[in-house]
Amino acid sequence: MHDLALYRKYRPKSFKEVLGQDHIVKVLESSVKTNKVSHAYLFVGSRGTGKTSVARIFATSIGVSANDLYEIDAASNRGIEDIKDLRDGTRVLPFDSKYKVYIIDEVHMLSKDAWGALLKTLEEPPKHVIFILATTEFHKVPETIISRCQVFTFKKASDAVCKKMLIDVAKGEGFELDGDSAELLAILADGSFRDGLGELQKVLNFAGKSRTSPPTPLLIKERGAKGGERSIKITREDVESITGAPKTTLVNDFISAIAEKNLEKGITAVRTASSLSLDMRLYLKLIVSKFRMAIVLRYAPKLQDEMAGDLSKTDLDFLQSLVKQDKGGMLRSTALAILLEAYQNIDNAFIAELPLELALINIIAKNNSKLGDLESNQN
């Protein structure tokens, strides 16, 4: 393993390498080709979605050298004096480029006075200066600043895009990451490429020890590769053990408790997860993700082959068996809607496991109520 962090090593160097932001890349590429470059841009999006990377690529694509590219962290340079220094610097012509580009990260952290000083520069910027402001909190940026910028909103990484990226990076590092493991890492990333690579690095760093250290209890196996090279295979169990993610059995127990209308079994699974100090939000997210797959298998069984890449054979067999046994119709969209509502509320719960318990009770109660109504009508 290399000492360089994976998110830095695999940071995109060109527009072609940028993932999941085609709507932004196309516009920026077009502006470069037509030489219609704006004096100010505002990049908005959650962490790890590529805002700073795209800003650097854009600067390079318009011919800005390292000498004329300035990156400022507004979290630590947020005062009016810092912006005044920046403003003084903008008056100086570029060293060896047509433009000077200022990338101001976490721009929402600027003080009120600093915003005022920056606004004056944005209102009458020197022709050789381009500002690229980046923020994760758009609502904290003053309207007067927004109105003077071209605004681009970066999307969170989809699980599918993140999953492919993680598999490719692992392969580049000499590891084999199966689809089930990559799916879990993508869920852990929560839409952030950087967070996904951070989680992957923890797994690879630990797994890499098996090359020189005694065998670990993790299920890490080596297989032969072309040219005599050996790559280490990473399993979902490895990812669960190293990242502390909820184990598959706990997720399956909760879902099967719904199918079986077994309240005790479901609450036991939730309380076991709580006793292990697991992240309840992540636990519920994994439940929702797998429950969705169960519904897809129920109503669109022809997609089974496509889903096989996202699930281990054990999990696929589990869901197929569950669907067949679900005579009471518990694996339906109504239950999924209740779980999604619980997921939306879980961050506000003063007892972390309470939303899951209430969701389970509501799902079973609704089903029993429908059965009761059906029996009454028949009578």
C-alpha cells in the first residue's frame, strides 16, 4: 500500500475522469472551447463530490499555471483582513498565464465584513481574475454574492457510480473487491467519493497486512493472477469487521421479522445492534436498501441476474426464500414507505433505536388491521 491517501492518489486530473457530474463538466468544457469564461463561479454540493477537483481541472483547462492558481480555505482565513489581502493580490497581473484563479473553499465560513469586502471585488473584478467559490452550505451564502456567480450544483455520488469507482481503485491497488463488498462501502460513503475512498483505504490497509503478517481472523483469501501476481480478495465480512458496519445477519433478522410478523424477533435485532453501539441510521439504511431489493424480486423477478452483482449468493438466496414464504404480503411498498419515514426521522430521535421499533410495530399493525377488515367484509 502507498502512503499517499487514496482520495489524493485517485483525484481526477481531467474532465474525462470526473465521475457523476456530467451536467457540470459539459457546460465547463463548452465554455473553455468557446472562450466564454465567467469571472466568478459558485460550486455547491455536499462533501467529497468533487468541487475542488473540478475547480482545479477547470483552471488547468484554461491554461492557468501553478504560479497563478491560489487556493484559500475560508474556514481558517475568514476575516476582512484576509479578503483585503486577497483583493490586493488580484490587482497584480498573472505571472505566466492569461488568468489568475482564486479557489475559495468553504466560502460560507467568511465573516460578514469579509463578505462585504469580497462583494466589492466581484462587482468590479480585474479582467485577468477568476473566482471559484465552493461551499457545502449554500443557504449561508449571501444573495448578493450568488447573483454575481454562475452557480453549479454538484450531485451526491450514486451508489452505482461509487461502487464501480471503488472496485476499480481496489483493483488498481492489487485487491479484488466483490460487488457485495463494494455495495456496502458505497452505502457507507453516503454520496461522498472521498468518504468512500477513506473507508476503502481502511479496509485495504488492514487487509494488506496479510501479505507479511500471520493470518488474521478475517476471511481474506488470495488467488492467482496473471503474470504470477497475487491479489487479495476482500469479502463483505472483511468490510463489516474493519468498518464496524452492521452485520448482514442483523439486517436480515429485521427484514425476516417483518415477513414473519414477528415483533419480538425484530426488536431483538434492533436492541442487539444498539448494544453493539452500531450507527442506527446506517443500520436502517442497510435495512431499507435490502428491503427494496426484496420488493424488486417480488414484483420484477426477471431482474434477478442484474441484482446478483449487488448481493452475495447467500443474501440473494435469503431474499428469494423470504419472498416465496411471504404469504401475508408483508414485503410491499407500504412497509417500505414506513421504513423510509423512520429513516427521515432517525436523526431527531433521543432514543436512537426508537424509530426502528416504531416502524416495525406500525408495519405489523397495519397489516393486521387490513387482515381484520378483510375478515369482517367476508363475514
